[in-house]
Amino acid sequence: AEGDLVAKDNTDIVNVIEHRDDERIKRIVEEGSWVEAGDFLYELSAPGLVTDHEDSVAKVREGEATLEEAKANLEIEIDTAASEEAKAQLDLELAGLAHKQWEQGTHPQMVRDLELAFEKTQRELEQAQRELKFSKELFAQEFISRTELEQDEIRLIEAENAIETAKLDIRVYDNYEKVKSEKEMLSDIKQAEEELGRTISKNKNKLKLMKAKVISEENELLQRRTRMEELARMREAMVVEAPIAGIVLYSSTIGNRRERWYPMRKGAEVRGGWRVMVITNTKEMLVNLYVHESRINDIAPGQKVAVTVNARPDEVFIAKIVEKKNSAMQENSTNPHMRQYQVIAEMPPNLGDDIRPGMNCSAEIFIREIPQALAVPIQSVHTV
């Protein structure tokens, strides 16, 4: 059977930078070099990525400042809202106290004052009536003059007018001033209650908006930080080191048609997701053998295989079959009617640095062994 060598352990090195910029190789390790884990592999040039990362850092700092400002404004507004609500609550309490003061103090005192004034004018009227009566008797006996009599008459008129004024003051207070004062105070209480409600509602809405702004700024900052970290990771990925030890093989050498179309060299374009190279560990190798469908049923894992590598035609390596594919390979381009199956055999370790993946080889598969059998060349066997 014919076949080719592959490394048992291969590690694809893929460009993980997903950016609008077209990354290009700035420097790259020579193909075929042996590298240890941590050794330099390649470096990309991506000026647009560097600029975007620096811009993202500036945007994060700007977002942090904006968020701190929004938080500070929120704290100030919380204190202001508490102060405004406390003032509105105090105004309401003062309006209630003013009403109680009027109801339990000013109003009763006013009623007593009016009643006292009425009682006083009533007594003064009675006194003026008695004095006028007495003055008339004295005037009739010519003990006083007419002028003195007229003065007593004037005092009686004033007393009568005073009592009418006192009565009027009581009516005016009961019907108007008392009603007016009580309504004004009740209105002050109602306005203070409404003002307190408006203040609470206004502050609630304002704080809600400011809290929403803080949350919005936090989300915006989170997005900016995520983008900055993403760009930072991509920027770090501009310089790539070997994750394992092995031989470096370019994707343009061992890859598919698209990969072969873009040779890996200095200045070459490398897009995001493209495989740049493969690190293969040649200390452990496998051989892919292609067995005709007529013989595939004779093959089983564990069978020995004698492998001859074209690069070392004078040396035979004993391998062991580890896997047999259950489905045929794609049609042979030269013979579409021929079906072949892939058989994988494990080569002995440490074949040497000159044995590389991709080398062609031929193999003989030992289907079974017959001990103590006489072997002769097929040409010496004839039928008689």
C-alpha cells in the first residue's frame, strides 16, 4: 500500500485578530525550524489595530470620568431631594400648627375680646342713660347748665353708637373674618400637602432619570472596556509564540488550495481566522495508508506494517495499525471506479529530524504470520 507520513500531534497556529485592518507579516520564523514552547513564531503589522486600541483606551477613560460625574450628580440630587422634601414637610407641619394655633388660641381669644367689648359698651350705654336722666333732673332744678346736659346727651349717643359697632364687629367676625381666616389656613394646609406631593413626585422622577443615566453610563463603560480588552488581546496576538515544541510548517506548504495561494512570507497578508502555520512534533509520527477495497476486510487494528520512507529507501520501519476508516475515500481522479480506504498506522518514535510530515512511503501489511514456513520466490513456483 502507498501512503504518506503525518505527525501524531499537530497544532494549528491561527491568526485570531478579527479587525478591519489588513494584517501583514512583519517577521516570521523560517519554515522547517525546530522551536521550543515559548519561542518566537511570527509578528504581524496592524497599524489600524494599534490606533483603534489607543482610541479605545481614551474612550474608556472618558467613560470612567462621565460615570463618576453621573454618580456624583446622583448623590447631590439625592441630598437635594431630601432637603426639598424635608422643607415641604416642615411647611405642611407649620401650616397645621398655624391652624391649630388659630383654632385653639386666636379664634377663642377674638371671640372673648368681641364679647368683652360688647359687654363694656352695653354697660357704658346703661351708665350714659342713667347719667342723662340724672342730668335732666339737675337741669330742671337749674343745678347744671344746658351745655352740661348736652354733653351727657352726646355721651349717650356715643354709647348707643358704640354698642351698635360692637354688635357689628361680632357679626362681621362671625360671618366673614372667622370664615376667611379658617379657609385661608385650611387652604395653606392643602397647598402644603400638594406641594409636598409634587416635590416627592418630582424628585422621584428626577432620581429615576439620573439612576437610569448612571446605569446607561455603566453599560456604555462596560461595552467600551470589553472592546478595549478585545483590542488589547488582538494587539497582544500580533506577536505569536509557540505553544508547544516542534517543527514549523507554513500553511502555504501543507494547506489546501486557498492556503497554497497565499505564501507565508514577510509582507504577506494574513486575515482573521487564517491558519498561518502548523507546529508538528516529528518525534511521534503516523502513516496514512490507502488500501484497495478488495483487501480492506483483511485489515485489522494491531497488525504490523513494514514501512519504507522514500527519503530513506534502505531502511524499513515496523509500524502498527491503530485505526481503519469505515467509509471509502473520495473517488480517485484517475480511476473513478476504484475505491480506497484509509488505514492509519503508528510509526516507532524518534525517527530522526530528516523524517518530515508529508513524505511519501510504501508499506507491506502483515495480515497473518505462519511460523516455520518455507519461503521461496514466486518465480520459482510452476505448475506441472
